[in-house]
Amino acid sequence: MTIRTLFVDDCFGRPETDPRRQKVDLLKAIEGVSVEELDATRLFEFKQARKSRTDIFDLIFVDYKLSTDASDVEGFSTGDQCESLVRAMCSDTPVYLLSVEVAAEREFERPEGFERQVGENFLSNPQNVYKEISNHKELRLALESGDCKQLFSAMGCSDDLVKSDITEALPARVRRCFNTASVSRQSGPPIVHGTKGARVEFCRWFIDLFYKHPGFLLDDRATANLLGMSLEYFTKNIVNQFEAARYKGVFSHTLCPRWWTDQIKECVLDLDDNGILLSKSLAEGAAIILGVPEGEKARCVRCEKLWPDALGFVQDDAHRNLHPVHIRCSIPDPEADLGAYFTSPRLIIDDESASH
């Protein structure tokens, strides 16, 4: 199965020793990968040529900093300035913004107009890039098939109740891909009616909600809090015990680890040989079952009491760093409403602010 990607860059006229070009060449050397190189100066020419082409790219990369020559010819000097032109060429293909200035911990952030931003380290591992493009092809085929089972298989979701909730949480455009086709359909040409734009919608939902905010998945901080322990103790002593709950679906190989919420709870229940959870909260019970030392148990950043049941950020913290906090010691963030299936961070305010 061949996967296809397009690179919009200004590196292809440079010497073969150019670092960016070398990384693209390593990707091209992998069997089953078709890489089309598009110099930024040829964007308008390429747009005209696309009118007579029916081939589909699985993923597009656009370089952020384009050369001065590209700016003179096309009227733009950065990738975000030419995003609309790239989108007009391939409206249903996810587009990644590629920049040497993006740190790895910020790669899950999505700049306006793009489905993701990635840094130079992302390109440095051609096998990971191959998997990323393959995941996009897998996603495209799942949406075109009209079979929701293929989508859940790509996401690594096996629990029927979780599948039902994810279906409700999906963007309407993605859900429509499965509303007009029989899930038992086994053969025939792909069902493309109704899937226009669905891939882009799914990718944005995935980054903005599904992967970023607690709900179906939890990051390491939220998982530690759920299990009643500090983040440091979880990552150093406990994390390997929950490998079965780790999210291993699409895009998991290039994003920070996540764990399925329902599977974390199931793992704790399986470890509870003495019925501790019959009389304890999940956090308190898990801390006992897992043998968490007193000094490593989760405490609320505001009242310092045990078993915080949320995460929140301090009111004036511009970086919005998250801390364990009780719901009773915080308030909902008035600027965040993520709907029924995702939890936004709480707002931690001081006593003086609360009195007003």
C-alpha cells in the first residue's frame, strides 16, 4: 500500500547536503512512500495542474519560512500566508506546518489554518513520519468506507460504551460519513459522498479536544491525579503497571503519551483483591492498592488536603500550568466550555478574589 505526501518547501533547489533536504530524501528512500516535492515558487502553477488530477495526498507538509525568491514570485514569505492556496489545491487533506522553531512539547498545538505544527525533530525520524502519513491514509480509508468499525480500529478503541460516547462526541461532519452507509458493506468502490472535509474536521477535533483535554484520554498529570498520587511518583514508579491502558491508536507514536480513562479504572479494579474500592474513592483506594507513600499522595494545591478531584491553573498564570485541586477549591473557567465529554481546567482563585 503506497502512501502519498506533498512537501511545499524551498529546500529542493539547495545542495544535497542541506539538512532539510536530506531528511526528505531519507523519507523517500522508504519503500511504499511516494513523496512529491513542490518548490514554493510553483504553487500557482501546481494549483492549475491539480484541476486535471484525481490522485489524493494522505498528508501535506508546508514549510513555515520560505525564501525571499518565493516571496517575490508568490507574494508570501511564510507557510501560514500560503495556507489558503494549499488548501484550495487539496481541500480534504490535512496540512502540517513545519518549522525549525517548534519545540517537541508544543507539537500538539494547532496553529490557525493547519491541522498540526511539527518541528525539525519530527522529520529526523523518517520511520515516525512514515507512520504518521500511514495513519492519515488509514483514517481516510476508514471515513471513505462508511464503516465506523474501521475508525475505532484505527483509534484502538474496543469498549462498546466508549465507542458510543465517542460517536456522540465526534464532529457532525465526521458522523455523517457513517450515517449514510451500511456498516456491513464489505466490497465495492469507496463511499466518498458526504466525506468532503471530514478528515480535516477529525484531525482538528483530535488535537483540539480528544487528545488535549481529559475525557476519553488522560495525560500523565491527570492519570496521576486520578490514581491519588503525585506526577513524579507516577512517572517514576507506577506508569509501567498501566501499559495495557496506554493509547496506541493513530498519531500516538509522535504525540505525548495518553491513557484510556476507562481502562485505567479497569486496571485498578483488577488489582483490588481485597475489595478496597468498595469503601474508598478511586483516588484513595488506588493509592492504597498501589502502595503510594504518604509524602507522594496527591494533595490540593490550594487547601493542601488529600485527594484533589480536578486539575486547574492559578488565576494570573499566563502559562496556565496545571495543578491538582479540589472542585470545591476552584471554580469553572468562564472562558471554557468543552461540552459533555471533555473536561476543561478549573480556575484556582485566592480567598480575596473568591470573596468578591
